[in-house]
Amino acid sequence: MAANLATAVLATARSRTADSASDSDPRQDGPAASPMLSTDLVVWVTADSTEHIVGSYARAWRAVTGMGPSDDVHDEASRFLSWLTTTPRGWLMVLDDVPDLGALRGWWPPNTAGGRCVVTTRSSDASWRTEHRARINVGLYSPAMSRRYLQSVLEQQDRERDTAELDRLAADLGYLPLALAQAAAYLCEDRSLTIAQYRALLADRTLLLADVLPDVSNLPDAQQHIVAAAWHVSLQRADELTPVGLARPLLLMLCLLDPYGVPMATVTSPASVQYLTARLSGRHRAVSVHHVRQALRVLRRLSLVYPGLPGADERDDLIGMHQLIQRAVREASGPAELATSVRAAADSLQEAWPPGVNYADTVVGRSLVSCAEHLVAQDTANALWNGQGPHSVLSLLGRQLQATGRREQGLRHYTSMLHTARRLLGHDHPETLFLRSDIAGLRAEGGDVAGAVAELQEVLVLQSRHLGEESPHALTTLNNLAHWRGGMGDYAGAVTEYDRLLVTLQKRGALDEADVLMTRRSRAYYMAQCGREAEALPELRSVVEGSTRVNGPSHPRTMVARNALASCLGRMGRNEEAAEILTSLLTDQRMVHGERHGEVLITRSNLAQQRARTGHIEDAVVELTQLVPLFMEVFGPHQVRTLTCRSLLAEWTWRADRKESARAQMAEVVDDAARALGRDHHFTSEARLSLTRWSTGT
């Protein structure tokens, strides 16, 4: 923008000079109304340091006076500013890439009627704005602007201009004009590459930015630096500002996390402060949270980071960083430095991570999960592993992916962890076996319940042999085995496994009451499922009371127990009591989990069923119709919970006397269940039986 202005003003001035060359009357000195028409002098200053500013002023002084160079450039520069103050001629000064206001201290061009000054800077200090200066924030291109720019450049070279690929390329480059220009130049230079092939090169982690952008001799628009070097001056300057030396290590940690938002609580955590203190160990100073906030302000001033979404308080604020700056910073760092930063970032995320999964639907919760995913992607050297196993942030991420219904992502995450564990720790290491148990659970959620049960049995044998049957890992696997026996319809087998688990817990001694209550709740639930409701009901009431006392009424375990109690009452025909419990439970779950959490959806489905059994069939059909797409979104379209919700909708649609619609719905459920769970799965068999009854009119 500044270059276009300077070029246009200079061209206008030269044209006016040529047009008036034969005019015998010289033009009257003095500024005219328009600087475009009255400018006699255009000065472009590369202003990235005070030294360069002074040198440019001195050269301009010699140019306007015709004087030879002296030994004192500061004197020449001062004379030039004085001349600008007094000259009646019009002038335009462009100060390009000023690092901060300090570089211009004592060297601001004068404010005169005939003069104009344009400053470009990456500094966002509020002090730039005064009554004499207008500030224009120049951001990224929009997606539409990016497409138009790329189309225009490639069209001139008769290159491929596939709109969809151009949009993807622009997104890959974060809509950064500098990067778009250099990528277009690379494509024009190497005509053998398609845009799709070029995007694959950009995504190749073994290549540096310098490998996929033109070299300095082929940069477009008279640019001086490739993207990787464009922020070097700003980063160097940031590291020199107070607190000295803190900006770069802080930026290195941020470049490993989500570019769209890192929670403030992460960078101000004790682990982050400890990491930054260690990085400044040679300077003999301790870092505090105050210093971290100072360093963030410096990075914002120089546009290396930007404020993301504001939170309820400063701890919830998000910090953003352009993805290409992240890549450039990572590429400029050594392997050991990156590994240290990866571990520090993981420690910081762990400390900022709230307990449980209650934050799943919050902005900060989603940002933490996204930060962890980005960190895992950047850990190419396995810095998140040691001889004992994985960093706990890897497990936190896996549990959160499961809790929010992202089963496929969770399965990929745990499978990748398992490959790493086998390679680094061995096949029989406790962590390797534990990961096999987690993956079996995810396989079961995807429909392969029989395969998961077989895997859990094998893992349990190995854990009992190597760790002992009372070890925490073995007990967790036994609990999962009992749960998935119930999941495959073997309710009596599930009760038997839970009996075995309770006996083992008692053998351990020093029982964890919360664990015992959870086991009793699961055992009682499956007792009700296999027709032993009369035995299960008092047990479930006792579990709810105990969990309320131990964990609190709104703890996830207590709320699951309340749901199980309502289910048992419903099976006994006490639907009004069940609906009352579920209504109260739903209010608490919404407060704790948010509206779209999986447990909330399950409770809404259960409540719709209980209300339908008390005569509110049409209301239940409306509610289940609204729930089905939410189940598909949260759990996935072919997960057993989603299929169950769909079958309930079909069942109550049938009872609402909309027979044809109900048959069509259940037929789709049967087909999808057969593909996802198998033709012999108990859910598939039950759905097929319902469809058969309806088809025969029974």
C-alpha cells in the first residue's frame, strides 16, 4: 500500500514536470490542496533501525542540496529535517518497517501543511495514535481477496487456476499476503507443479519453508526476505525489550500449540514460569507471572502474537499466533531446544487442565484439547515419552476425545500411542498393556464388542501375570471387561465379572470407597438388565446416597448412578418416579456439562422414553426427533448409543400410530446396525425382531 502510494505520487510529479517543461512561468512554490498534485519530493526510508533512518535522511539532504558527503551524517540528517520544516515545496516521506517508536525518537519528520508522512510498522503500540496521526490496521487477506490475488498472478503466467485448490492453498498459508505472493511466484517459476502438488510440498514436514518458496533473487514485488526470515527482525527486537531474553522462549512454546488460541492460564502456569526461568538461567534472574505478561505485551506490540477471544477473566483469555510464524520459529530452533519446549508446553497444559471432563463445551476446554492435539503433532522426536511411559497430557487428551464422542480421533490417538509404546517401552510394559485395554474399549464403542471382549481377556491375563491381579491397571481392565460383557448383551456375565472385581477390591484392603461405589452401581445396573430389578433397586438407592456423600450430588459418577436408578424404576413400571429423577438430573447435568454433552443427551433420551410410557407419546416423538441429529454429531452415526436413540424414535413413532414411517425408520436402523455392529449383535437382533413384528402387524 505504501509502495503504491509512493509510486503514484512520484509518477504524478514526474508527469507534471514533463508537462510544464516548456512553460516559461515557473510554478509558484507552496503546497496545493492535493499532495498527489503538489509533491516535489518523495523519500523512501528503510526504517528498521535508527541508524538506517539517519543514513537515509543524510542521503536525502545531499540529494536536495547537491552537496557532497560530510563526516557527520547526524548533522546532515538534522539539516534535512530542518529543511522539511521550512520548505514551501510538497513532500512525501515513507518510513518503512519501523520496529517501534523508540527508533524514531528525535527523528520524526515535521508536521507541516505541505508534507505527508506514511509509516509502516508491525508494532501495535497504542502510543502510535495521536491527534496528528491516523492509524490504519492492515490485516490478512480475506479468503475472497486471496483467491482473486492468486488468480490474477497465475493468469498472467497462463498457469492452472483451479478455484477449489486456490482456496485450499490460501487456507494453508493462513491468508498472509506475503506468503501468498511468494507461493504464487514459486508456482510461476516451477510450471511442472500443480497446485495440489505444491500444497503437498507445503505439508511435508521434512521440508523447510525455504525449500517451498522462491530464493531471494526471485522474490516478487521487490521483497527482501522470504517468509521464514520476515519476522526475524521483530523477534530479535522483542528479545531485546524488557523483560530481556524472554520473548523468544515464550514464542517457541506458543508455536507448538493451537495458532487460533492458547489459554492464558497455560502460559502463566507454574510450569511455564519454571521453563522460562530455566531458559534465562545464565542471566541470574527469576521469572514471575508479571514478567510473562510483560513478554506477551511485547510480542503483541510487534504483531508476533495477537489477542484471541476474551474470556470471563484474564486466565481464560486466548492468545493467537499466525501458523506461518509458528512454522518459521520452529524451523529456526534446534532439536534439543524444541524437545525442551515440547515438554514445557505439555507440563503447562497439564497444570491448566481442569479436573474431570466438565469443561468440554467451554471455549477454554476446546482450546486446551486443540492445543494438546497440535502439541502431539509437533512432537516428532517423542519428547513426550520417557522410560516410564507417556506424558500425562497424552492420556488427558485421549480421555477428552472419548468423553466428547470423538471416537475415531480417540482411536487414532491411542493407536499412535500404542505403536510408540511398543517401540520405546516394549510389548509387555504396563503402559503398553494399558493402552491395549483403552483401544479395546474404543473398538467396542465402534461396534466390535466381541473382539474387544476377547482383547480385554488377553490383556487381563498378561497384566495379572506381570503386575498382579490386584494392580490398578488389571482392575481397570477387569472393570472394562465387565462393562463390555454387558454391552454385548451378556448381562449375567457382566454381573459375574463385577462380582469378581468387588472380591478383588476387597482383597486389596484400604478400599477406595468411590471405586467400590462405582463398581456396585455398574453391577446393580446389569442386575436390573437381566431381570433382577427387585435386588438392584435397593442397591442403586444405596449407591446414589453413598456417591452423593463421597463425591457430591453433581459429580459425574453420582449423576450416572442417578440415571441407573431411574432406569431400574422404569423397568419396574414406576415411570413417574423415574421421570421425576431424570428431570432433576437433567437440570444438574446441564449446569455441569453444558447442553451438548453426551451424558446430557442420554438423559434426555431416557426422560423422553419415561414420559412416553406415562402417556406423553407425541412429546416423546418430538424430543427424540430433535435428539437423533445431536446423537449423530456427538457420538457418530453408527455408534450404538445413536442407533439406540434412532430405534427409540422408531418405536414411539409406531406407538403414535404412524406405522409406515416407523417401519422405514427401523429398517434403516437394522441395516446400519448390521453394517456397524454385525448381524449377530444383540442390538441388531432386537431391532430386526421389532421390524419383523411390525411387518406382520403384531
